[in-house]
Amino acid sequence: MWILFARAARPDAIYWPGRRWLAAVDAVLWPAALVIALINAPFSAGVVGMTAVALASLAAVRRTHRAIWRNERYQFTTWRWGAPLLALIGAGAVMRLMA
């Protein structure tokens, strides 16, 4: 038997001045970072790399549309991924200092 559990929808984000444009920067920044990482990779990514660049570009367009026109539904990626990445970098720095 297949059991499905429906999650409650996230509440709309609180709007504040400047949120729309900061969200637009956030929407473009993460896919652009992925594209830069793929272009500067020490190996040839080939067709997979080109496909990833195309998909990242499409994601940037979609995210920018949501950030500007549907801002109440946009969730910042930097808060979601930036904090764990910063924690990992900090843990690595502490381990390097201990060794």
C-alpha cells in the first residue's frame, strides 16, 4: 500500500524594502557559481558540462522570475546553503589549526 503525507505549504515570506533586488542577486549568484566552477574545472566536462551549464542558466532565469515577480514565495538560497558551507569551512579551519 502506498501512503502519502501532504506537508503544509510554507507561509509567505515577510516583505521588506530591498528584498526583491537582494533576492534577484541571490537567484543569479548560485547558478553563476556553478557555471564558473564547471568552466574552471581541471578536467573536461564534455557534454555533461554543457548540459549542466544550460540547466543552470535555465534555473537562474526561473529563480530570477520568482525572486522579482513572486517575491513572497522566494526562499533565499544563501541562508539554506551558505550557513552549512560556512560551518564546514570553519570546522576545516579548526582542524587545520589543531594539526
